[in-house]
Amino acid sequence: MKQLFLSILFLVQISTQAFASPTVEDLNYYRQLTQAIRTQAQFKVSLINQDEFYDYSLELGEPVYNEPIVSDLPVMDQSDKFYRNFWDRIYLKDGSRVVINGEEVPLTCIFVSGQDNRYSGLTDPRFPQFIMKIYLVANDFTCVGPKNPGWPNNGAKEETWDTYLYYEVKDPTIMLPVEAKIRVKWNEFKSVLVK
């Protein structure tokens, strides 16, 4: 019973806790991070018998959102500290593409899921100030994925993105892709940045 009471008390504190709203500068900065994503790169997939390579090139188009979406999550032990999550989507212009085994596949949008840790109070240099999860999406001209908005009623799969490139960025000053993978027609492969 005590555990239940503490859980309810914590949820009430979260729901009533007010953090500083993101400033215009914050929102502009998150959009600038999205716009600073590498416009081209090459990756390698190591297979048993050989290495396979893929590369992409893109040109940014119009943002899907007027400004990035932001949500704050409190740090439990300190009421004035929080993690800020942000999401952004930008359409890509015609000609943006990924080349996989010589086949060109059109890239249609970028989806970014980021976490801003600067407000968390954590100062360990091993803990990144930012973590950005970046999806370069192929063949989704509406940019509504990854979840299928009509699922399960429309009979299609739960996810709409059958082909995308994914990587993380943990240092926005150099925008170095890490933890990369590629999904091709629902098959996923880990990969590493070549250039």
C-alpha cells in the first residue's frame, strides 16, 4: 500500500510540476541541429563473406512541423532538473537518395528524435549533452511513419517504414554518426561509417 501511495504521489508531482517552457532560442537550436545532419555519407555492412557498402546524399526541403515538438521529463531526485525530448521532421527534395548495391532508392524525409540533457544537472563528461536518433526514410512521401496511422484496421503492417537509414549523433559539434544500421525491405543490418 505504501508503494502504491508513493507511486501516486510521484505521478501527481510530475503532472503538477512546471518547468521553464522552451524558449524560441531552444526551438531554433533544435531545428538547426536537424538541419546540420550530414548531407552525404558512406557506410559499410560487414557480412560473413564480404563487405557491402551503401551511401546516401540528400537535400533538405520544407519542415513538416512549424517548430520542433518538445516535452520535458523530470529527474526524480531533483525537482528543478529535467531531460528535454524533442522531435522534428523535414521533407527531402527530389534527387535525395540512398544507393544500395547499385540500386537507387529515393529518400523522402528525415525524422529526428532527440534528447537534450543540458538541464539534467549531470556533469559527467562521459554523459552526452545531446543524443539524436536520426532516421533517413525511403519511400514515405507523407512522412507520417514509423507507425501506420490506420493500423490494425487497414490490414497493413504496424510500421510503414520498410527501408530507412538510422544512426545516432552524440556530439552535435561534429555530427558524427554512430550506432548505425540500415533497414532494407524489413531486413536490418548493423553498419559503420566509412566517410
